[in-house]
Amino acid sequence: MPVPTYKEENATYPRYYPNQRLTVYAPDWYHRGNLQHRHTSEIISSKSMYASISQNTSKYFTPLMLNTIHDLKRNGILGRIDLVTIIPKSKGRGYSPALEAVGGDVATYLKAPYERILISQITSEQKGCDSAEKRYNNVKNSISLVRPLKYTEKEILILDDVKVTGMTILETEKIMRKAGANRILPVCLAIQRNLDYFNKKEALKWKS
């Protein structure tokens, strides 16, 4: 089997989300503070308050995301998808134009409908919480659906910008399963990594 090009990391917090465990996939890592890393600089651009800048970054992300989706299908991780949607920005900030553009392209590739059906009540200040407990207290009950899921919407692909703790994704899965979804597959533009930790892990891998 060909080596996958995507990165992956589990999202699991048994204390707060018992019986929930999701694997999150992304084309590459996000190294906070390291602007020399191309993927990181593009992630920052995608968060720009200027829609034209944010949307232009989709030209960088779309090919990478489609390649990730292709690999997930080839490896049997991704099957039929009934709906593609995206996680919104913090409360009152709408949706990322870059993520929207990528979402539409991914949905077209998968021949699945694309729709923004999620609303977030998380504020930007809350997103920077410094502990798991604080993060959970701010994330719980913060995600809602703008409409009920259709009975045909069982397999749902959720796109987000960066997986940090993974709690937003777990909260989203909880809401969608209550609404009738059978499976949630989360794919992000990037997975956050501490650069020093990442470099040590890579060094150990090559030594072994």
C-alpha cells in the first residue's frame, strides 16, 4: 500500500467526551510561530480579516486537501459521503472564505452536497484557553445546527482550519450524532504541532 501523504492525530478526551474518539486528518502540520514553514504562513493568511486574502489561500490548500481526500479514499478510510460542511469561525465572525472555497471543491470532487449547517457560539477569547477544563467549559453546548439533519445525511465530512485540542470537533460530532448522523470524518487544513516536540519525534524516528 502506498505511503499516505496526510498527517493524522486522534481527538479524544474521555473525561469530557466519554466513548468518543475521532482521528483527524490533514495535509500537513501547523507550527505556531514558525513563519518559515509554508503551510503555517498559509494558515495564518487564511485567517485574515480581508476576505480577498483569505480566499486566495484556497488556491494553495485545495490541491493539498483533494490529495488528502484521494488518499483517504484509496486507503479505505473515506467511503460514501452524504454531506460536506465546515466548522464556522468564532461567534459573530461567520465562515472562513478559504475554508468555504476548499469545502466547495471537496464536495464537487466527492459528488456530495455542500452546506454550512453549523453555528458556533465560541468567542475568539475563549478559543485561546490555557487548560483542557477551561476549553471544555467554553466549547460544551457551543455548536448547534441551523436545521435538522435529513434522514439521508448519515455520513458527514467536516472541514476545519486547524486541529489544536480537538474539542470543537468532538463537540460537533456529539451534536451531529444526536441529530442522526452515523459517522463524522474530520479533515483539517492542518494539525497544530509544537515545533521542538515535532523535531524531536522526527529525529527519533530516523534514528530507530
